[in-house]
Amino acid sequence: MRRVVVVGASAAGLAAAETLRREGYDGALTLVGDEPLVPYDRPPLSKQLLSGAWEPERLALRTPDDLSGLGLDLRLGVPATGLRLADGTVESADGSTVPYDALIVATGVRPRRLPGVGGHVLRTLDDAVRLRDRLTPGTRLAVVGAGFLGAEAAAVAWRLGCEVTLLEPAPVPLAHAVGTEVGEVLTRAHLERGIDLRCGATVTEAVEGGVRLADGELVEADEVLVAVGSLPNTDWLAGSGLTVGDGVVCDEYCEAARNVYAAGDVARWYNPLFGRSMRIEHRTNAAEQGMAAARNLLRPDARKPFAQVPYFWSDQYDMKVQAYGYLRGHDEVSVVEGDLTDGRFVAAYRAGDRVTGALAVGMPPKAIRRWRQAIASGVSWREVVGVDAIAN
């Protein structure tokens, strides 16, 4: 194996490239990225960068010297457009091809958009800078989608003096992921600050001067941010022979085909810790999975399943939200420390008879950190929470 190609130059792709070098791979290593910028960190886009606390230069994941030391064939600003598995070749938008002996796919996701005139999205550095320049005091901002990204952007815009309308089709924001009671706590944070939060509001299109709801109402706004989820960047793999289904489908080792691995937001892999296939769009998972994919690629006879406990965090107003595990599809939520009414608590999540997740709001890191081991160990709900799981 003398030629490895990593497609995707963000956290997962960079972690894979660094791990390959660190673990002793000294062959040709190509890193392909669709943006012309060197790898940068994305979580600050909706926080420090959008607020103006950070300038774009601070987001770079590595210095030029660090990247130079990796000995990369760095191909930035030239998206991959096709993959030929049979002859081990990646096709690029400029008409060039890149041969490989092994491949790591780390192409991430792209934002879903609304019909109509568009509105802002928040995925790239250019997206964030463009929106930041428009968020002046008194600006009317409509945020479509009250998930974590939309909530973070709404909080920043509020601090900047904007008039924020937050539109969410569900009765309670994030209830599908964190449960109704926890979702109501996060909702209260918006309402207490005067955010115009409208639940049960389905936006059908972005128009000049705002957004149109399903009932025909026009919600007026100077700027619109669309934060209604994302789609994995797999279009370039059409006809390649790889299995694609809401991401690149992989086994527990992150392998999608012989000598082809995937990592980060684009990877849908079987996580044996939870006994299910999942695709995680979190920064920590991207880096850890990039490292795991690289190690498994280098040592096919000593591969290890990627059985990670996912972790994510979110900053909203003065609240710090932190979570471990897989919260979706839970059967029960129980507050195990603190109180929902105070906005400072730890909630545990049950699926079947075991603890599969924990979420903390307004608590120190140590309050949530100990739950990581409980989830990784697969302990029973009774052992940790002190009551029997309800039979389904």
C-alpha cells in the first residue's frame, strides 16, 4: 500500500491523515478538500465566529508548518466528483484523477435548504462570515429550525441586539432527541429572553422579506437562517458500488468496501456498543472516527471495532449543554441530579434495560463525565438510576 487518498479536509479527514503518519505510513498521502481553505474547526462558526469574538484565522486546525510536516499532496478547492472502485481512482471537478491503494471518505454533510430565494445556511466559514456581517442591532432575523444549530445562532443574534423569530415545526424543540421535559427547559431559555419562538410552525419557502408558512402567513424578516438539518455528501459516490443510505454504510470497523473506509459526519457505521447503525454529526466523533479508520486501514489483521460513546456540547445564552451516548430512540428520561426548574441538572436516558445516554445543562464537566463510563460499560438502568426499567 503506497498510495492513500483521504477525501474530505475537515476534522475527520485531517485526523485520519495525521494518524496515518503517526502510525508509520510513509507512502504517498493525498488530502482532497472541496473548500480552498486549509482544514478549520466548524463548531465555533455558530458561536465565537458568528458573535465576532473570534476572527477566521483562529479557526485553523493546524499551522502551515504542521501541515507541511505531514508531507501531504494537498488538493484544496477541487471537489471529488466520482469514484471508480474497480481501478482505485478518485475523479475530481477539474478533470484530474487521483489513484489510490486505500481510500478514506470523510466528505461530511451539507445543509438542507428551503425552496424560494434561499436564505443563509451555516456550514462553512464563508457562510458564517456572510451572516455575521448582516447581524447588526435591530436586524430582524428569522431562524428556521430550533435544533442545536438554530438555537445557538438565535442566542448569538439576540446578544448582538437582533430581533429574533425562531420557527420550529415540532410542538417542543428537540423533544425527539432529548425528551419533552428537557426540550421544554431549553425552550424556556429562549422565551425568557424575548425570543419570538413559534412551535408548530412549518415553513414552506423563503421569500423576499421573510419566510412563508404552510398556512400562508408571511413572517417578516430582514435575514433568514435555515437550520433544518443536513444531508451527507455522498452524491459523488453515485454508481461507485459503495452502499449509500443516509451516509456511507460501513461495518463496525468503519470499512465500506475492501480498503475503503469512511469517517465523520458522512459515515453510517455499526456501533457494537449500542447494537445499531448510526451516523453522528459531532466534532468529537469526527476526529475519533478519523483516527480509528486510519488505524484499521493500516493494520487489517489487528482491527478494532469503533465502539465509541458519542459526545457533544452546545452553548446557548449562559447555558452549557453537554451529552454522552446515543439519546435518540430512548424509552425513558430521568433527572438524576439537580432540578429541571432551576435549569441545572443531569438527565439519564434509558433504552431497553440499560443506560444509553446522559445530558447535563448548567453543570460542571465532572457531573456528566462519570456517565461516560456507565454508558460504555453497558450497565443496567436499575444499577445506575435505582429503579427497574419499565417493560415495553
